Amino acid sequence: MKLRTLAAACAAVMSVSFAAGAAMADDPITAKLQTPVAEKTKFIAGGAVFLCEGDTCLAAAPSSQTYGASTCKDVAKKVGAVVSFGGVRKQLEGAKLEQCNAAALPAQQVANR
């Protein structure tokens, strides 16, 4: 009987963990840019399609890999320095945002795109 209870508890914990991961992946990711893009730009980074317009890039259907400094770096390489990066639940801050912007496309190149 105890084994069945333990197995049921483990199954419940696993299903909650998967649901939480899926919910996090569904949270849109937004990158606010230091310099607005000159025209609408679309690209793939971190397993998601980012659409940039003005000073905002949005991944409306991110994958579980989209949130992170490596994806932020990919965004910065494409469209320039990022002021903020993340979703409703969590944002990159401090050192991770600095790492992201180390790869940033210079503002002059962003303006010429």
C-alpha cells in the first residue's frame, strides 16, 4: 500500500513539474532595445521566432530554451543592445544582461538596417 502511495505521489510531482515547465515556455519573451530598429525585423533565436518593431522584440511562442543569456546575445547580435529581456515571471538582470550586450550590434549598424 505504501508503495502505491509513493508511486502516486511521484507521478503527481512529475506532472506538476512538466506543467510548470510548459507554462514557463508559454510566457512571451520581450526584449526592449536601446536603439529602435529602422524597419520590422524577424529572426529565430533560442528556438523561437522574434518579431521586432520599434524598440521592442517579441517572441510570442517561445520554447523552453528561449529564456536565457545565450538567446539574449543572439537578439543583441541581430538588432543591438538590449535594455531588458525576459517574460512576465522573470527578467535577465545585472551580469547576465551585461553578457548579453557584450555581443550587441553597434548602434550605428542598427540605424542603417
